[in-house]
Amino acid sequence: MKIALMVCATVLLAGGAAAQEGGKPISRTTITLGTATPGGGFPLYGNAFAEAMNAADPSLSVEPRNTKGSNENIPLLEADKLDIATVAGEPAYEAFMGIGRPATKLKILTAMYSSPGMFVVRSDSPYRTIRDLIGQPVAFGAKGSGLPILSRYILDGIGLKQDEDFKSIYLDRAGDGPAMVQDGRAAALWGAGVGWPGFAAMAESPSGARFIAPSAEEIARIRGKHTFLKPLTIPANSYPKQTEAIASVGSWSFILVRESLPDDVAYRLAKTLHGIEGDFCRKLAQACETTAANTVAAAPNVELIHPGVLKYFREIGVAK
């Protein structure tokens, strides 16, 4: 596996690199951060996270790595081949709960942002509801990413099967989806959240965009069957010409950490990150949801948060 070889070539938590401050060398702690395929939301967030963290603490060197996404990041973390990684809410939930696999011992560093799921079509498309898309080619996201898992749960909640009721397309690169909708190879693109690059590309394209989310009745059915999914909203004007808020369901994405990450390193990462919440928000819209309070609220169980992070949260009064 190419990415594994790349990661293995970097010594995790290496102290060999040094920076200069006031003429004195500073020992640097290298943190490898797994993200996803180019063109998606996780690399966008991961690159901004690394820039913000490295600027805030010169002794940190957070190094993003493109991977195949959540379903690859979890085993890479479990094998100690990454220090931290972005993971979508659904694969994180399945890993924590031991659904289809042994329960993971990975821990949460932070909640990233909420991910209300929805489809996007061309503005001149005849499709206006999820059921209108039955039988049509739909790009559900990159192979190995969390987006197709979110859509599978949501569709199941309204009695639809992703790979039977739709002509499902799974992308090699997340960034390929918008062009497929614009040129007609796909009727719709599935995505999630505020500032998602695929939605932005569609909304800014000459053809324009229209969003399709579950109806109020469908949201009730979905939540009745899959209670871990939460009602979430895309605020008005999150994308060009999107003048009304869009209600949907979804979950929170997380940065997870390997089980063996030392408590003092996790504490330091949390203290640095939440000390620059305002700066990070100004750098990236999605990051405005990356707060200590949201992490405590979004975690399925507070004990799933890394002990080093919890220590910091207790110090600042956001966790008991």
C-alpha cells in the first residue's frame, strides 16, 4: 500500500527536526495526519488544521497525508501508521460500537464539523426529490470515504437501497464528482456539510446547482430507524444562490488518534487547537464548529475522548 509506505517512512512523533527561535534550536514533534483523496472536504480541512497548528506552536510539525479516507484511516491509526486522522461520523460510530468489526480502541482528539447529508443536481435538472433520483446514476463519493456510508444509512431510513435503487458511482477522487454532474454522466452528487468542495464547485459552476435533502417526513423516518443520526441544518447562504436553510440529518466528523498517542502529546494538541479556535474559524468556515464544547457534545460517550484531551477540557471547565 503506497500510502502506508509513505507513512512508515516518517518517524512518528519524531524529535529530530528542529526550528530556530531566538537563535536557539527548538525540538519539533512531528504528527502525521491522515486525510482523504484530493478534492474532498477532509484534505481541505486537514491542510488548514496543519497550517493553523504549526503557526500556533513552532515546536509542532503536523504533516497531512492524502489517504483513501475514513475506512483506510481507521486501520492505519490502529496499526500506529498515522498519529491522527480525519474520520467521518458513520465509520467512527461503527468502529466505536464494533459494528461489522471488533470495537476500536482509538480515541477522539476533536469534533471537526457537523455533516448534514444531501444531494446536489444542476439547477436545470428535472429531479426535485430523493425518489426522483431512483434509477439514475448518482455519484456517492470517493471509495473508502465516509460519505457513501452516511448516504447508505439515510437511504435505508426511507426504505431505499443505495446499490439497487440507484446506479451508484464510487469515485477514485472526490474532486471528480462535480464534473460528472455538469456533463451529464451523473444525475446527482451526494455530499455533506458547509463548505464542502463538491457543493461549492457545483454552486459556482455555469450550470448552477439545486440541493435535494430528505423531507420533514423522511427525516422523521430516518431518525426513527437510525437514532445516532442527528437533525442538522445547512444555514442559508452557505453556498452561492442558496437563499434558504436546508434541513437534513447527519453526524459529526472527528479527528481520531492512535491508542498509543501519549497523554501529554494529546493534551498539548488540544490546548494548542482550542487556544486558536477563533483564528482557525477565520481560516476555514467549517472550522468554526471545531470547539471544545462541540467535541464534548458530539462524542458518543465522553470516555471516547482521549484522556490527555479530557484533562485539558476539565481544566477549562467544558467537561466534568
